[in-house]
Amino acid sequence: METRLASFDLKGAQQEAATRLDVHLAVTAGAGSGKTRTLVARYLNFLARGVPLRALIAITFTEKAAREMRARIRSEVEAWLRRPEPAPEAGELLAELDSARIGTIHALCADLLRLHPAEAGVDPLFAVVEEGVAATWQAQAIQAALAWAADDPQAAPLFGVFKERELETVLQALLTGRLEAAPRLQTPAPLATWEAALARWLDQALGAPAWVEAMETLGAHAARKADDKLESARRAVLARWPAVEAARAARDWDAAFAALRALRGAISTAGQKGNWDAAALDAVRDALRTLRDHYDGALAPVIKDSAWALDQETAGRLPALGRLFERALTEYQAAKAERNALDFDDLESQTVALLSAHPRLAADLGVRAVLVDEFQDTNERQRRIVYALARFNPPLPEGERPGVRGAGESANLFVVGDEKQSIYRFRGADVTVFRDLRADLVRGGGQALGLDLTFRAHAPLLAALEKLLRPVMGEADDPGRPYRVPFAPLTACRAAPEKGRPPYIEFHLGLGDSADGRRAAAEALAARLGELRAQANFGWDDVALLFRASTNFPIYEAALAAADIPSVTVAGRGFYERPEIRDLLNALAALADPDDDLALAGLLRSPALGLTDADLFRLRFPDGDRPRPLYQSLSSHPDFSTAAALIAELHALAGRLPVAELLKVFLDRTHYRALLQAEPRAGRLGRNVDKLLADAHRSRLVSVGDFLDYVAALRDVGAREGEAPADPGGGAVQLMTVHKAKGLEFPLVVLADAGHDPRGGGSPVQLDPELGVLLNLQRDGARPAAWRLGALAEADRAEAEDARLLYVALTRAQEKVLISGQARISTSKTDPGRLLLAGWLAKLGGVVGLDELRLDTAELDGPTPLSLAPEWAEALSVTLHPLAGPLPAQRTPKSEAAPAPVLAARGPLVAPLSSPPPAPAELKLSDPVWRVSETGRPPPARVVGRVAHAALRRWLFPDDPEFERRLRPAALGAGLVDEALIQAALREARRLLERFQAHPLVREIHQAPERHHEVPYVAREGDGVIDLLYRGPRGWTVVDFKTDELRDEAALGEALERYRPQVRRYVEAVAAFLGQRPQAQLVFLNFSREVRVVSCADGG
């Protein structure tokens, strides 16, 4: 079958990469060089040469990329079929294309594990847990582990070292990197490792030629007069040096630190010329300056506040931390096991184990070629998987031991990537892996190839970007720091722009401190975008604002809104902070627990119910000065009966309906979408509501508390969640993080908030590849030396990735780049008028020469262009923008303003506030919702139900000695902190389960050959979770447990009417899956102090 590579219009090295099928290739592809197109062309070339479809594996970075690749291949095969005499195999290819091995590395791992479940030791029906859900389970595991640690004699002392929140952060970091953390916590002698590293570092720092030569210079010269200040400094420095050497020899690190600090304190360059020979004076002063600068730059970051005693204490704490980590890991693994789920780390590690133990499996797959896209964002485990699948066994460097080795003849291996675009270190990506693979391929007879022809930026823009980025990234390799990737130039395919005029890079700097400067920059940017739309024909959807972090999205959103520029936030944590989304999340919290006054106040004050501040005051203080619980007051107040009835009705459904269904009922009953139509951007708000509903469907959660925990976990771990996308063709400026923009391109790119300076160092733990697990213990301002060493290395790695992130941001542009950020002008007496920049602006400003300018603030009246050196005059422009005036307030959705009444009748008590306070809907869901209940009050029924369901999920009964200990986290997770209430909740759950344990149904379930707890399902009518599905003597049975307190037959009848539709959905879902209709039983655990089991014929 003849290939149609002509349709790809391959140029330069692309042609070679697509057609050299007889050799392994490692392709370094610059930004916009068409690497994915080249990979698809090579894939099709294999097909055209008769390689079977299933003999090819293509690994993409995202599922979206896999879908696009499959679609491109499908269109090419369809084109083959439209030829006058199509090859017969083309039809077969088209029919089999859905079975092509095209997907992400994790999808491929899941397929391999399911294909060989016995060898892998997994249930082939396992589910792959989504990252947000995994984060929720990890958060729950951490809480359970901390509850356990409080009573564990070995782990409890950690609470004296760290605050509880810090321990949570430590455990979260260890669980996130558990595959690396577990072996590092088991290092037998961490102190010896740290000591050896510290000794090497000091040897290198104090053996630097500049330091050695400076010390020699001090010893070679002296003043003519002994009492000269410079001579005193020279002698003092020399006198302190032996103490440094002696302490290093004795491995007395605290003494070495103290001696070095004393040496630095003795340095002074003051002296009298008349007391010295001219040459000696200059030499000694230069030597002392060298020592000072070397100490401040190379030594001080580690030893300025280090105390080796804290390293010794840290080493002593690691066993306890390891024990606590093992507990959290056990809880997390149990949560996955209960749901038969694997996370991404499981997929990778278990696939490595599978291919290591059974190397013939790769050969049995019959793979003849493996093609990998975006290889710069892989890790060592993924590299080992790729090598094993390709059966690629390169010659090993001397002294290196083999890892996973493939069996049989090697398949062709083709990888493409760009180290300069490796920006996913926070997800475990290792930029050095691609470099190692390239060396392996060359050693194994393959070739390294470069794609340096870019089809994205035009030549003038590319030349300007090269001038900016080359000094930032550097040009030379540093073998000692392989994570530092030097700049490599590209060649533009386009000679001229399609839109816009020079300069093609513009700096727009807002003058002012922090918020004022950012507001000025955002205002100026909005104005400039309006000009470019009018003058250069840029559409709104041509523009993307790229941010390093989502922190300051709102400032730019407000400026765009004030300028009537449509925008949509594509990525960032801002989605869950939108007023309309806050309203709905708060409403869910109130419906789940109306006794939560804060959540209920937010619901009542929201547009959904429309009460005023005066109404809330009347409800809170119905008897004058004595406050009353809101729900109690609402339920008995005649003016608010409609709202009370709605809340009571939906409260009864909470925890029984899936969250998505409960949310849908709330939206329909309150006409929430209709209320949003009164807002200026109703379409955007409505899409966000629909997106939240889709998120709830995707979570498959029934418990409102679990769903709110799920949302909180997404925010706590920094998950990037975007707004709903704008309508197709709607034309809106997009705001997103640089990470979200990876792989995309835009005619006009704005590097927004470029002065943002991320502050690191807040974490109490580091996972260092050499030093292992490091803890940030602090005593009297001192820290462990190993922590400081690790932080120094981490800062260097982060700085290298920051340069790559900047490269990715700027190379998204096709036509023009705007750089927007905040700047200040120094008022220092020693150096007034200097432009003070931070973040990326400081790096780029240093390249352009902005740090050399001195400005007179009196001359700044409105936008002020700055004069640059001649070499930059044509490449770019810089304009300063003082804040023109107060930024118009962002239009506030009605969730924060008094809306028209919907379900509540207002009483004219007092006039509404002219500027309402922030609505209680601003409850921070990222924080645990701990509540202290009144003494003597029984535990809420929902808490007892949650504890009982947690026991039933584990099939755990009161005769188990671990009963209370294992269920205590469920009570804590439900918000109880009072010990008496926790014990009361556990006692009530025990009482319910003791009664149920005596019921014959328990024996039947216990003896069932198959039993599945909390079975999720997806059906046309919606998603949900079935409490229990078991196969007994009469076939399959669905069981739904209820903990409602039912006092008589009438209450039971009402409950049956309420729950039968839910059970009917369960039966239909199971019948569709199993092909046979199950029986159904509703088990009421709290019916008139007994258990009542009701069989539901046909689920009804």
C-alpha cells in the first residue's frame, strides 16, 4: 500500500524522521516544528509498508492528543480508500482502527495489566482512579493516619515537632511521591549520607580556585603597620582559618559552621594607603572581597543558620515518620482495594514489575515499532516500560546494572521531544531521561535527529525571542547539572508576519506597589488589546493571556471586563471560587446539614432563596438579643415556610440521591439558571453551572460530604480546574496557565503578570534524589544542614525549569508577544530612580537593560515609552503605565447582592445594607469543616449514618476488636471534634450494627461466593453507587442500607415510596451489566428499634 506522505508537506529533517524506518531515532523537535505531524507520518509509513496495525504502539502525552492522532490516521486511511484503485488492506485497516494501540502511557499500562492479570496479580476489572478522586482518598487516609498517630507511642512525638497542618503537608508529599519516598525512608544510615554530602560540598566550596588563591594572597602580603584596620582584618581571617580546617578534619560540623561565620565576620576592606605598598593594598583588598563574595554567594545559603544537631535530631525522627507514612499508605491502599482501583503510580510500577518478571510478554505482543511523543515529560519508570516494550537493550555504560530488559529481536524505537519544553517536574517528569535515552539510542546503533525548522513564529519575531531567551537559558551544556537545558536556535519557515507591525515584542509595565502596579498593567493591557483589534485585525479569540500561576487572574479578568473585552478562564483554581459555583457548593453543604448555620446562611442569602440581611437578622434573633439556630427558626417562621419546606425536602434526599442528581433537583426547583440570565455574562455563568454538574456526574459520588471533600482536595493539591469553555466561535480572550497552553499556539500571546515572583521554601519536607527525605526542623532560627543542602539543589533545579517554562510561554506566539507586569521605581537614597522588577520581568529586563535605566518620577505623566540600547530599538518596545485611577469594580453576580425574592417572603424590618458584607457562601471548603457541637447534644444522624455505612463498606461489625479504631476516622471526617460526641456516634453505629449482625441476612451475605461493596454504575438515567451486590442461593441481589429513624409503619411506607425509584435504577443498571435481573432489598437499620428488610419485587 503506497504511502501519501506528500499530503503532510514534510520539510527538511521531517522527511528523514518519517521515512527512516530501519533505525532507532531520537528526535529533538523545537517549538512549532511539527513533531506530532512527523510522528503520524512515520506511523502511516509503517502501515504503508505492511506492518500490522496491532504491531505498532504510539504513546501520546494526553488522551486528547491520542484522539487527534487516531482521527488524523483515520482521515488518511479514508483518503487511501477514495483512490481509483484502493489497496484492499485499507478497508481492513479502517475497520480495525479503533483497536489501534494509540494512547497515553497509563492507558497502555492498564491494557497490559488487564491482558496479563494472573502474571500481574491484579483483578482485570480494576478501575483507574482519576487524580482528583485519588487526592480525596489520600486526604482521608492522612486524616485516619493522624488520628491513629495520636495514640501511637512511637508516632505521637511527631506532634511535638510539627503542627498538625505541617504533618498533613509532609504526608501529602510522601504519598504523592510514594514510589520514591518509601525506599528513601528505609535508608539505614541517613546521617552518614548527609555527612558525606556535606563534606563533599564543603570540599568543593572551600577548594574553589578563587577561595584558595585569595587565602594564599592574604598569606603573601602584610601592611607596614600592624595596627592598620585592613591588616587587622587580614590577620583575623588567617587566624580563623585553622579552626575551620580542624573542625572539618574532626567532622565537627557545628564548629566548622561557627568558624566560617567568624571568618566572614572578620572581613573588612577598610585601611590606610600609607600603611601599605600599593600593589599589596590592592591585592589584599581584592582577596578579601573575593572571600566575602564567595562566602555570601556559595557558602552562606547553607551554613548561615545551619545546626548539625538538628540533622542528628532529624535522623532520629525519620523512623517515626516512616511508621506514620506506612500507616497513611496502608489506609490509602485499603481505600483503593475496597474499590478495586489503581492510580497512575500503580499502573507504572506494576507494569515495570510485570515486564521485569516476564520479559517474554513484550515479545508475545508482536510489537514491531514503538513511537513516543513528548518524551521530555516522562520519568525513569516510563523509560523502562518503553525500552521493555521495544525490547531495546542498549549497551550499558561501564559499571551500570541492567534494569528491565526486553526479550527477543528489538522493535523499532522512535521518540520525539524537546528538553527545553519539559515543564512537568511537579508531576514527576525528569528532564534528564530524554538526554539519557538519546545517548542510549546512539550507543545502540540509532541516531539523534533535530527538527529546528519552526512553522509557528515568523522570522522577525523568532529573532527577537532568540535575543531574549538565549541569555536566560544559556548556551552551553553543564554535565554536572544535566537538568539545565541550554538554548538552541530555530529557523523560521515564515519570513514575514500575517498580522501586526513591528516591534513584535512589547513590554507594558504598570507602575505601583503590588496590587496598584498589577491593576495599572492590566488596565494598560486591556487598552492595548483594544488598539490591536482595531489596528491590526486581531480577533479576541486570537489572544491568550498566559500566567505562571493563577493567583492574579481576577485582576486581569476585571480589567478586561471593564473594557468590555469578552474573556474565558481556561485553567486555574479560579473555577471553584466563582460566585455562582461557591453558591452551589455552599448550598450542597447546607442541604446535607441544615444545622450548619454558616452554610445555611449562605444558602438563604444566595440568589436561589433571596433573603436579605434583614431577613437573616430576624431569623437569627427572633427573640431580641438571644440568638437561635437558623434552621430551627426558619422551620417555625410563617414568612419563610416555602424556603423551609424546600430545604427539608432536599435534605431528605441528600446522601440518598447521587450528588449530581441532588444538584440538578436544586437547580430546577430554584430556577437558578433563570436567575443567572439577569447577569451581564449569563452565558458564561450558565456554562460554569453546567460544568459543575458534569463534574458531579463524573465523580460518581453520593455523599455530599465526600463530594465537597473531593472539591477541597482538588484545590488543596493545586489541581488546575478551568471554567467551562466559551461557545464555539464566540470570540473570547483566553486566560490560562502556561502549563495549560503547552502544545497550543496563538497569534497574540500575552505573558501576563510577568512580575509574579513565586515564593518557595514553605514545605516542611523535601524528597531529594541524593539525600533522601529531609525535614525542615527549626530551633531558634537554625535549620538542619542537610535541609539547606537539599534546598540549594532544589532551588537550582527549580530555576532551570522556570527558564524552560518561560521558553514555553513565549514560543506559543505566532505573530506578536506582549509582556505585562508590575514594576516599581526605587526611592533609595543610594540609587534612586532604578526600575525594580521581579519574576520573569527581572530576567527579561536584565537582558534588555532595564536594570541600567534611572528614571525621574516627576517626568512620568501617563504612558511613557522608554529608550533602549540601539540593538533593541527595532526588536521591542517598553512602556511604563502609571495607574490612571481606581479600577471600576468588577460586576458582582447576584450571589453577593440583594436579589429579588424567589421563595421567601420578606418582612420590612430594616433597610438592606447599601454594601452587603461578603456572603457566608465564601466558606473555605479547602479547610476541614470541623465543628464543636453543644455538650449533651446527640450526634447528628448523618454522622451516625456515615459511620455505619463506613462499617458496612468494610463489612466490619462490633465483635471486631478494631471496630472503633477503624471507624473513628469516619466520625472525625464528618466534622466531630468533641470526644463525647465521637464516642456517642460510635456507640449509636455499634447499636445499629449489632442488631443487623443478628439478622439472618448477614449470615447469607457472609456466606455468598461473591460480594461487592459500593459498586459504582453509569446509566442513561444517571450515575450512582450501589451499597452491596452479592450472589446468593437465589442469584444476584442488590442491597441498599438506610439509617433513617422510622418510628412506625406509616413512616416506613413514606420511606419506601421515596427510595423505591432509587432501587429501581440500581436493578436496571445491574441487569444491563449482568444480563440477568437481580432481586432487590431495602434494609432499614433503625426501624422502631429493630431491623426491617423489605424485598422490592422488580426493584419497585
